[in-house]
Amino acid sequence: MHEDPGTPLATMNILYKVGARDESPDKTGFAHLFEHLMFGGSINIPDYDEPLQMAGGDNNAWTNNDVTNYYLTLPADNLETGFWLESDRMLNLAFSEKSLEVQRNVVIEEFKQRYLNQPYGDVWLLLRPLAYKVHPYQWATIGKEISHVENASMGDVKDFFNRFYCPDNAILVVAGNVKAEKVFELSEHWFGGIQRSVAERKPYPVEPEQTERRELTVERDIPFDSIYRAYHTCSRLDAEFYSVDLLTDIMNRGRSSRMFHSLVKEKNLFSEVNTYMTADFDKGLLIIEGKLVKGVSMKNAEAAIDEELEKLRTGIIKDEEVEKVINKVESTMEFSEMDLADRALNLAIAEYMGDVELVNTEMKLYQSVTGKEIQEQANKIFRDSNCSTLYYLSKERSN
Amino acid sequence: MQHTLDRKNPPELKQIEKIFIPKAEKHTLDNGIPIYVVNAGFQDLVKVDLIFSNLSYDPSEPLLSSATNRMMAEGTAKHSALQLADLIDYYGAFYSTEESPDYCSVNLFTLNKHLSKTLPTLREILTEAVFPESDLATFILNNQQRIVVANEKVNSIARNKFNEIIFGADHPYGHISTKEDYAALKRDSLRDYHRRQYVSEHCSIIVSGKVSPQTLKEINTHLGDTGWSRSNGQVAQIPAVKTKAERRYREEKEGAIQSAIRIGKKMFTRSHEDYPGMAVLNTLFGGYFGSRLMSNIREDKGYTYGIGSAVVSMKDHGYFFISTEVGSNVADAALEEIYKEMDLLRTELVENEELETVRNYMLGSFIKNLETAFHIADRFKSIHMSGLDYSYYDKYLQKLRTIGPDEIQSLAKKYLDPDTMTELVVGPK
């Protein structure tokens, strides 16, 4: 609960500890499809959206590999409407056949719109199974293939609900112009009687250490060659997360960053380049991706990336460079706290990470990172045997 | 603790009675630049938004103003692009630009404690940009590649093509940027345009966040002098709008598995008396998740991941459009449903309950859109750039609270006639 007397609004954020990593390999895309079904009516309330809109509220949800997150914002006076809606769909869904059929179609169109009918859209469908051989991060949230979504049955839906949509698998954050006491009372009133889950949670398979370089080359009807490199790295929960995060910032955050300056501006090898972490709850990836300038050879492009990686491993990382990216994290955190809904989400994530205090203490963890630690991470991560490379080539050029 | 729990009926609702709109306060810098201040929030940060109305538009150099604005931070007499970026990045600040056919702006986002360190760089970019040849060459190259990638997307093709049909290729609202437009950019033209547009006489500022007298003093120190004052009196000459007469367009995108649909027409700006009513009609029709279009075409038929409509107001004109991407096999069925929904609004009165939902939803959104200092500044900016004052919001809220089914229907009859719409579908053969 976060009280903010300065706003007329209230936000409810419910994070369910379930994501694509909880799916079985032959039924992928399910956590996300399920998120859609959560709007198809609950046991006592035929329509989720209409009563919320009538209360002046708005809502949305998203799914990733680790979590499914639902949030709504409405005038603080009408907060109880949120409790009524959210508790009823945690209690039980309506499980309407019509809703399942329609949402299967909607998700299939989403699959097409975002992954198939976009240039470079299927990159993550290819890169994940290259980098992960055992862990469920090997498939994307949307699913491995459309057929998994097409084949989802009502039995699967009910089973998924019973296993994951229960109070002991959820984190509720309320923020806004409401008193904590009132919120705790409402929580008890609306959620208190809902049954806990009886399902047992199995540990996730651990991805074995990668021992040799992997690569995949595909040709697509796209205008420019691209390269995607995925290196295994730590999870969001690991102590070294902060060093790796700052490493990627030094490499690619903003126009003064190393990769942007060298590869895009100075050498004109790439039209775009990005470096970032996936920041997952299990061991994640550090991604380097770039679109080559027309006419540049992949060999030259890769050599330039490697040169930058070598500088990080053995060259000097100046104090000012570290200060710069820490300053950027500091202001980003400050800016991200302006929105009530963002503050609520940050609290929910911190709680899921195991310590809600992290919203206040993470900045210190960033501030304590040194250039030496960043360099250590560069050495640990940037090894050929730790890398999966996807060469995503333009058909017209190779023909 | 035992309560009787009524899960069937919604908890009692409170109506949104009063809406408080915090207003921007006008000050003036020493050199006459108007500065509008929105002081709100508890984070110790600030956004400085410098707005420059576009000076001129020449169809033979369509990218002149936008390229000048985007390129300004690519080097000055004193600093390279990298050094300028470093001077901003080191303090954790963000520099960004925004381009529209009507005006361009540059924004500085910073913690207050770094404002005095970052303002000198902002000033240098504004008045000492030199547009180095090599940076311009990179800019051209990368943007040309970006255009080629965008042209692979049915949605981008539809958006561009639709605006061209509605406003004409020679009008800044309708022009589609091409590789050739980028190739034609010349350093001298950019420098000349920069020298003419970025002067204190053409500048207005909106500053939002935690704004203290000290904040204003610092801004005045770095931007309030007459050193960048130069009156040159040129006024924008905008070519006339030329809407194409043909109503139905098909563009082929080989290999596409979804089709992008755009349907719409040229309309009025925010200052028109029907604008607030049209905003309500639009929300009901396609402007929110519970809209007629979403309920039918996504939630009932499952043809699409999303469909929406919008009323857009720019400085001189506005337009209305519906946009969606649907499976190509159901494109014709989707078109039919869209027109059916339009007709329904024209022939049948909307139920009170549905209108009430839209009303409450929009009132709630209005409050939400005043949440942070940046939101409040945006609300000011949209009326300011339309030449309106805060009385617009009084009228808007008044209309929102009082509009009834009859008026919705008469607006639909007036503006949502399918025969007046331009229809564009981009997809496979």
C-alpha cells in the first residue's frame, strides 16, 4: 500500500507469479492467451471492462516470461469497484466458450501483427531456442507457434486458472489517495475468503552452461542484414545484475555511448545498434543487435563489435564513464516515479524479488558499482563459447 | 470478521463532481520569451520544452524544418556531436526533439540539481549548431534505411498514403518522406534555416515539474538574453490542401498476411464548436476499449488484435480516421462491419447506459491526463498550440457532462456518413 494524498486517483496492481516459463513445451503461449481470457467475464460479473469504465476507470495487462501483470486506475472514490472486479476474477472465471474462441483468434492476429507481418518480427522466435536448450525461456511469450494457441482447450484454461490464479500466487499493490487502513479492510473483505492453491510449484529446469559458440543464419524478405548476439548472463535477482546493467549502459545508452558512437556515427557500419539485458527472474541474456548499413559486410560489422568488446574486457573504463551511467540511472528512477501506476508496479516487482524495500535501496546498489566490477562482468560474459549469434540476412542480397 | 459479500452487484459509484485543472502560469524572460510554468509534483526534476513555430514550408525541401531540428545537436563550433551528448548524458539528463508540420520543439529533462550544468549545452545547440557534413551524411544514410524498413510495414504504408490522399502530396500534413528527400538535404540550407528559425522571437517555453524561482532564474540566465534575438519577420506560406476525389484505394503489399485498413476524412480543428461533441462520439465509436468497433470487430468477431478511431486536430486542419490491421482473409468482412457500425450510429439512438459509460470513462481519463506536471503541461500545450485558452476545457467538460443521445445521433449523421469517407486498404493482392 502506497498512500499519495496529492492525487485524485487510485491504482490497483495485481501481479500473478506466472508467465511463459510456467508453460509446458507443447502448450506454449498459454500464459499470454490466459491474460486475454481474464477479460472475458468472471463467475459473478459478465463483463469486466464496462463496470470499470462506468466508474471512470481504465485498465490493461501484460505478460512476459516470468509474470502476468494486471493494473487499473480510477478515481480514488471508486476504488471499491476495482476490488469487486479483481477479486471476482481471482475467485473464478466464467469460462465462456465464446470468449475462448474469440480470444484465440485475437491472439492469432496479435501473433501475425507483431511477429509475422513485421520486418524482423520473428527474431525472438529464432533467438530464444538458439540460446536456451533446456529452460522454458526457449519460447517467446506469444508461443512457439500459432498451432499451440489454436489448440488451447477449455480444459487447459481451467487447469491453468486453478494452478496459478489464487491469492498465494499474487501480489496486490494499491496506491493513491486512499488510507492504508481502508485498503487493508477492503482487501480482507473482497479477497479474504478466496481459496489458496493446492497445486505444487515445480522448480524450473536449469539451463546448463553453454560450452561452444552457436549460430544460425536465416534469409528473409527484408531490406537490410541484421545481427543478433545473445550472451548468457545473470538474473534480475543476482547481485551482479547492477554491474551488468551499467555495462550495457556504457555500451549503448544514449548518443554518447560507446557502441552508438563507434559503430553508427564514426564507422558508419550500422544504421542502428542496441545493447541491453533481458533482466529475467532466472538467468537471462545480454543482447547486442544491429542493423547493417547497406553494402557493409557481416565480417567487418562483427569485427567492429568485437573490437568494442575487447576494449571493455582489457581497456580502461574511466570513472567519469561509470559516474555518467549511474547519474542516468538516478534520474531515470526519479522520472519513473512520477506516475502512480509505475510506482505501484515498481512496488509489486520489488515484492516479487523478495524485498519491497528495494524500491528505496536499489539506487545505492547501483552507486556502489565500480569500473573494475563492470570489467569483470565484461570478461565473464563476452566469450565466444557463451554466445549465440543469429545472422538475419536480406534475401535480395544473397540471391 | 464476517461480511455479507454481494458479488453480483457493483459497489455504489461516486460521480466525478469537480475537476480541478491546474493552470500554467505565464512569465516572461528578459528578452521577451513567454515562459509558461507548471509547478507540480514532488520529484525534484524539470522538463524544459522550447517550441518554435515552423517558419516556412517549401514542397521542394519538405524535410528542411524537421531535419534542422533533429540535427541541431550534431555539433557546434565548440563541441562535436559526441561531446554535446556527453555533456547532457553525464548529468543524467535527456535531450529530445519533436517535429510536427506546424512546429518543432526541443526538450531538456533533468534533475533540478543539474539544470544549471545542462542549460548552457542546450543554449549552445540552439544558437551555435554547425551541421557537420559527416554527421549529416550519417543522418541521411540512417534515415533512408529507416524509411525502407518502414515501407515494409502495412501499417506505416497505410498511415502515410492516407495522409497524402487527404491533404495532398504538396501539403506538409500530406507529404510522404522519401529517400530522395533525405538525399536532397544540404548543409547550407540547414544552417540557413537554423539561423532564421532558432531566434528568441520565435521561441516560447513551457517548463514543468518542480519549478522554483531559482529554476526560472537559471533559465533566464541561459535563454533570456538578447544575444539570440533577431527579427526577420518571415511567415509560413503553406500550400493549399488538395484532397483527392477518389474514395476507394487499394495498395498491394506483396507477401503480407494482414491488411492495414484506414478509413476517414478531413475535418475541423479543436476550435470548431462540434469538436468536443465529436470527441465523445469518437470515443463511443472507436476511442476506447469498450467502443463499438472494438466490441464488434475484436471482441465479437476476433478479426483483429486492435481497432480504433481518432479525431486529430493540428494547427490549420484536422482529420478523423479509423485504423486497424486484420487478417487479410477477413478484410472485406471487417470493412463491412465498420460501415455497419457507422450506419448504426446514424440510424439508432445510443442507449443512455452506454453513453453514461463513455461519459464516466472520459471524465476519468481527463483526470488521469492531469496526473503529473508533464501531463498538465501537455494539456496546456494542446490548447496553446491551437490558439485557445482554458475556457476550451470548460466547454469540453460541459459538453461531456450534458451531451445526450439525440446530439450523438445528429453528429453521426453530420460527420460519419460512409459516403464521405476515404477508404484505403494495404495488403496482399
